[in-house]
Amino acid sequence: MVRGQPDFGIYTQTPVASGISDPGEAAARLGSINVYDRRGWTVWMDDFEHPDLKWAAINFGGGTLPILSTTLSWIGAQSLYFTIGAALNDLSQILRYFPLVRLGKIGIEFWIALNNGVNNYFRLQLNIRDGTNVSSAELRLDSATRTATIVTPLGNIVVATFCFPTLPLQLFIPVKLVVDMDTDQYVRLMIGSDEVDISAHSLMGIGLNTDKLLRVYLDLNNAGGGAGLAYLDNFILTQNEP
């Protein structure tokens, strides 16, 4: 039986192996980390398997510098470990700059295993400098309330609920945020099995600047709760998102 392709030419059914019509599926089977949502074109990936961290590591207060760890991972032997204390504004953060390759819709994807206290959250903040304006997308993930929240000019809006299970820390959850740099709007949030249309919400406008770059922060942040920790794996930056 032919599997989704015509039974003639180079796609004729073979007696032992079957062809794969999606090249992304072939890449996934060959060990790529890009397996969650293959829409968009990959610009840069980090599986955190290298001996040195490719990001700037930052901490504040009782937060520690994020470190590569073999304690827990999604794919491979390592992930990135964040931990904060119980004091307000304790922070454990990584930062990386990217060139503005092109305008349009871009996506940021990662896998997170999160155990944070009440009033703590894991944050993705994307600052976009398009040569004229500076806009900011911010996503906050809270395993205590099991919610995902975006920051908008109209306030913080919960866009997904029950997106973290009531299970131990060891479970990694995939997350992908897509924004439109042309319109300064959010586009969609994918978290676990849920895909949420957030295109009605605007990014934060934070001023003027002639730089053309992206600045990505990922951090564990204490907003007045207890201590927390998180493991991050498989970061992917994409462009040309639908």
C-alpha cells in the first residue's frame, strides 16, 4: 500500500522501506531538536549540549547564575538549570542578541520543566528593534497557578489555563510564541497540546531606536513568592512563520 504518495516514478512503493514525503520528519528521525512545531524556517537552535553556555548569564539577589546541568534534560544529556531564592526580585536569567535577519512573523520555541512558587514565574521577553521602533513581547509561565500570561498595553492577560500538569518537576512542556514584527502584534501561543490565537493583542511599545536587532531574555523571576527552579532545553528561533 502506498503511503500518501503516487505509485509511480521515484515515489513508487518499495518492498522494504517506505518514503517520507515531509523532509522535516526525516530530520526529526535523524536527531533534530526541531520536532514540536515545524512551521517557520529555523534561524538558530541551542540544544544546550555544548560544554560552554552560548548566552550571557545574569543573576540578581538570591538567584543564581543559570548553569548547564546533567540532572534533567528533554533530549540529550544536558539542559540549562535556573534557581532563585525566596526574596522579592530574585532573578536567574540568560540573555542573547540576534541580528534582525528579516521582518515578518518570528517564533521562539523551547521546552521547560518548571517548579516555581506562588507569585513566581518563568519569563520569555523578546525585544524587537526594527530600525525605528522598539517593541516587546513578554510571556510568563506559572506552574503554581498552571497559567500562561502575556503582557500587553492593556495589562497582563491570561491566555492559557491548566497548561502545567499536577505532576513532579521532571515533565518537560513545549512552548512556542509567535509574534508579527510588521504589525507589532502577538500571533499565537502553543503550549503542550494547546494552540491559542492571541492575534488580537498588541506588543508593548517601549520607545524609538535605530538599531536592528532582537534581544531575547529567558529567566526565572521572583515577584514575591517562595523559591523556585526550572530546567530549559531546546531553544529555537524561527522566521517566516505563517
